[in-house]
Amino acid sequence: MIVQALLNNALKFEHDNAVVAQGKSVTYAQLATQATMMAKNLVRLGVSRGDVIAIYSDRGINTVVSMFAVMLSGAAYTIVEMTEKRIECVTHTKNIEPDFVLADAKEAAIFSDVVPCFIFEELTRATSDDITLPELAQEDVAYVLYTSGSTGKPKGVKVSHGNIEHYTQSIATLTQVPEGLNYGHLSTLAADLGNTSLFLSLYKAGSLHLIDQYTRKDPIKLFEYFVANRIEFVKITPSHWSAVSDAHQLSGNPFPHLEYLVFGGEPLLKTVVEKVLNSNTVSNVFNHYGPTETTVGVAALRLESLEHVSHIPGDVIPIGSLLAKRRSIFWMSKGTTVQAR
């Protein structure tokens, strides 16, 4: 499980940075210690297996600590990412109906009339050494990701610890990433596009960089961050990559070198891949596909060379092969089904 991988890495790589955000960093040992303390306090305060806790996130280190604390407590987390329009965040929280909210002290007051709220700072100060954390099972829900839903009411997709473990192991096997890479996280934590970087980084003892919204939208600052922090792994949508890379090219500055560039979230055009491969600045390029219900992604394709891409028919890169232990069923127009493996 991803929580066990974190605890194992805290023993093996205790002094290595696990998360970097907002100019601060936390080591694997610190992350595991804080998450475990918080989890025990959550249990002490009445959180139980099956509860859903909404984490009000500012993309800081506290967010990742809270995510692992909630999972260790036996509950499931969902992310409500902070915006300038606080009322929208409160409304969204009301609509998803969590059992509790977890927020920093300066933000907790806005939820006082909505749902019981835990304060991050209080959970990390108190001690609950006498509390035993629950033994997690593969089928226990780890997080819930809410989509807009066809009725206008948010639809919750439940993802289990077993789902995360299978996905993370599968994508690690496919990409063959070594331990200790620097991962750039560019998307909202409230969606699962960035979970490839999040889970793979902490599974493979990497350093997860939660890049702030202003930097990730500024091509010059973003690529400067890549260089300054030696970012080696990025998961990004094709449109976002094209926008920032085209703008950066106009600046005349050299492109940073990436070991891994994973596209996802949108159809990937061959022209985008050809431009990446022509630049000779990325060692490994992948197309990754999967709806939220399949736990981040269900299929992937390694794009090995320009020659490989030139032999792909059409203008759009295919989604590739299914990850391990997956199967797909296609619904045909006449109501019949076709199963592919």
C-alpha cells in the first residue's frame, strides 16, 4: 500500500526530501512522523473507517501530510483546493457532504457552520501515543474524487488502497523509474491527473514538488523552476505543455532536460510528440489514458522515437496497452459488447 511505502521510505531515506512546496520542504521521516501523529489524533477525536474528510488545500506541505494522516486513520480524503473565491469552496464542501473538514487554523472559521472541522496545527501538537491505528485492508477507501455529475450534484468516485497500489506498481513497472527522482506536480490536487506524480514519487522515494499556480502558468518561471530544482519527471496535459513550451521557445532560453514526460488528460496529437522528440530534451515520453473510475489511468504507450511516431496512422497518438491485470469492454452501437485484454 502507498501508506506502507511511505513508512518504509521513512526508515530507508529518512533525511531525503519527500515534499517541496512554497519554499519549504519536509523529509520522509518528518512526513511519516507528522502523518502518524495526526492519524492517531483523528482516531482519538472519533474518526472511523469509512468516514470522508475534506482537506482544504493551499498546495502546501500540510496538504500531503493531511492526505496520509487521513488514510492512516482508516478514513478517506477528498481535496477542496483553495481559491480566491472562498464562498465557492464552502458551497462545494456543502455539496459533497463530507463527515469532517481538515484545514489550517487561519482558514477553519469559514467552515464553522458547514461541517465539523479539525485544525491541522492542533492535530500536530497533541499526542496520542496510546491510540492504535486501524489495520488497513485493500478494499478500504483511500480517497474520493468528486466530478460534476450529470445531474449537477457532485458524483463521488471511491478509490481503494488496493486500487492505488495496483496503479502505482503498474506505472512504476511500465516507466522503470529509478528511486530518488524529482517530480513536478502541475495540476490541481482536486483532480487525479497529478496523482501519477504524487503516488509514484512517494512510492519510489522521490521528491515531490508541488509547484504553485502562478509558476506553473508562467512558461519562463516554470522552466526556470525545472532547471533550478532539477525536475526529472512531469505529468501534464498536451495543451498545457504546448502553451508553456511554445512560449518558452519564443524567449530564446534553452529547454530544461527531463528524464520523463507523461502526457494525459486529453488526446495527444502526433505533432506535439514530434516537436518534443525533435528537441532532444526528453529521454522518455509516454501517452497515458484513463477515466477517473479506473484510478488515474488504465492504459499507456511509450513513444520511443520519431520513427516510431511516424509509423502511427492518423493524427492522434493511441492510448496504448492496458496496464497489468486490466481488461477493457467496449459497448457497440447495437448493444453488444466486445472484450479486449
